[in-house]
Amino acid sequence: MQLSRHQPFWRVCFCRSWAIWPFVALSTYALAMTTLETSNAVPNPIPRSFWTRDQADIEADLATLRSQPPVFVAEEPSQVPDLIPTGPGGWILTRHADILQASKNPQVFSSASGITMLDAPAEFNEFFSSMIALDDPRHARLRKLVSAGFTPRKLKQLEDGVHVQAAKIVDDLMAKEECDFVVDVAARLPLKIVCDLMAIPESELDFVFDQTNVILGAGDPEYVPDEGDVLTAILTAGGALAELMTTVAQAKDEASTGANEDDDLTTILVNAEVDGEKLSYGDIASFFILLVVAGNETTRNAISWGLEYLTKNPEQRDIWQADFEGVGPTAVEEIVRLASPVTYMRRTALEDVNVGGSDIKAGDKLAMFYLAANRDEDVFEDPYSFDVRRDPNPHCGFGGPGPHFCLGAHLARREIMVMFKELFDRVPDIHATGEPDLLASSFIHGVKHLPAAFTPR
């Protein structure tokens, strides 16, 4: 679909292809409403109900899956069969080696059919998933353009902003003795950095936060409390973020003067070309939605899980606090390993292939469960323990190796490191005071709320 600067994709969806959007919204809803009962006699980690159980039960089922070759899980009957035919199911990959195989071979394991197990329209995948739902060569070209926002010079500028924002967050904590760590701390840092990167006004931060919660939490009653409004909620959130980004991109486009251009990523993108063509505002809006989800939601969840792990493992906290800079790099990797903020990603086989002893046919879907692989007993010694000095730590927390490895991994690591440095320096006794309130999702290992307390200094 070729789109002009004045005809972004989201508007095409609303005005010309309305039928796509009920499919999109109800796909999310149907996935959220599935249950654990399947036709298979093996654990099924696709339904959200798998992930809202007791942690010991979850880990036991993942261990069962890792103990055998990849299994094929039939999909649940569709809640809306007229719009979403029940799919054939897919293969569950939980072992570290199997996920590495799929990640390193994009010529066999394609991303272009979508990143979740439900088969959404191609237009939806491109709009909500941007380049992570593309294969090369277009994926490589778009990633090269976007990487202009992650050069060493730009990352240095962003890191300066990380330090400033982390200090402001702790400044605001000083008047309190307790907080919701997710809302008051973990969510604020990555959201501000992503919005600064894309030149989104600070006045829109709360708005962006709310819309991303709806998109990723459509199956969670806190974010979409009225089940009858799921479709409307997703339509509104996606369109609203696209509208915001289009407005910013258009302003940057009109203000571009060559020599005096801003150096934010939006300005870079409005002046960039792919295959000899300018990116449409729809392309830029699509990337913004990916970035604000991948760069905000995932990092905020890593920081949130980090406090939970440090609270439950005070001896590890003491080790890190005693040598923050020395232990910091391995501590951050360990947080990302255990947290695994993105639970899984889908690939589609382009040819017959054997993975871990299972024969997979061309066209079959595979779900790469990063969280399960990051607990693989064959790779990680004592994998359920939180060890801030774990080394080596070849986790898949930023996706497996290959062309889709997280472009913002370095920035995410810095955000986690800087946030805990600020906390340890100024509120060193901060700790969780209750259990994490988990997001009802099989795709994101999310924490909605985490009560915390500390002694102000």
C-alpha cells in the first residue's frame, strides 16, 4: 500500500478499511479471553490465564515444556468466528538453543506474518509492529534509517537526559514515604526518554502512557474495564497515538531547512528515504507506536521487576550496593534475564525444517518464549536464582541474536543502571511492600502496580 504524506495508514484504516479494525481489536480480545483448556495434554502458554497463576505453577509448566522437543498447541476456538477463524495452532519453543536457531535464520523463520499467534491483517502488522513485522530487505533498510537515532553521539545526548530525568523522579519521591513504584518511578523514565527522542511535547506524556496501556493491556480489565468497549478502546488508542505523531512529524517536516534542522529522530525520519521514497507520516507513526511500546513498556517492566528481585534477595542487593559500578553491568543483565519483559515473539516457517527434534512444515507458526529460554537449565546454572554477578549470561531478554535484536538495548541498559544508581544513592532502603500486580497478558511480562516504601533523605 503506497501512502502519501497526507494519507497516513491509520486514517486509511479508519476511513477506507474499517473492516480491518474490528478484526484487529477483536483479535486482541479473543486472545485475552482464551482459557487453559486445550485439546493437547501439554501446558499451553499462549492464553493469558497461564500467566496469572501462581509463579511456581508457571515455572513448573515451563520446565515441562523445556524437557521435550517443541510441541504443537492447537489454538482455542475463536470467540468471534465470523471475524477470526480459528487458526491451526503453532509450535511452542522454550529451549534456549531452539530460539537461537529461529532467531539467527530469518531466511527460514519469517517475521512478516506477524509477531503474535493470531493472524492479523498485514496492514495491522505493519501499522502496530513497524519493522519488527518485516523481513529483509525492507526490514534492513528501515532499521538502517531508524538507527540514525541511536548513533554514539545521539545515545550520549539521550544518556544525559536519562540522568536528569532520573534525578527529577527521585526529587518527586522525597515528599513521600511510599509510592506505586511502577507509576511513580519505573514508567516515568523510559516514557520521557522515548518521547524526547521523537520530539513529543512533555505535556503529552501522560496521554501517551495511557494509550500504550490500552494497546498492550486490552485483555486486562483495569485498562479496558468494559468488555463491550474493547474494540472502541483499541481503535481510539491507536488512532490517537498516530494522530499525535503525525502532527509532530508534519511540523518537523514543514520546519526542515537543511542546515538548521533539529537532530531528533522525527526530523531524521521525515528527511529520510527508503527505496528512493520518503517515509509517509503513517510509516513514522507506525515506528513511534513500536518505539513507545518497545522502549517504554519493556524498560519500565524491567525496572519494576528489578525492585521486586532486589527486595526478595537482600543479599544480592547488598552486593550491588557495595560496588555499584563494578557489579552494575551484570546486575542489569540479570534483571533483564529474569524479567524477560517480552514473553514471546512469533515466527512463521518458510520451509520444512527440524527444530529441536520436531519436524516443522512450511507455513507453521512458532512462538519463541524468551522467558522460558532464560530459565533453561542447560544454559544457566541455578536458573531460578537472582544472581547480580552472573557471568556469562547469554539471555534472550532483548530478543534472540539476529536482525531483530533490540535496537535500543544499549539505551535500555543505561536507563536501568542510572535509575537504580539514583535510587541507591538517595533512597537506599527503597523496597517493595507487596506483591506485583501483574498485567493479564501472555505477550508482555508486565507489572501494573508495585507498592514500595523508603526512608526519605
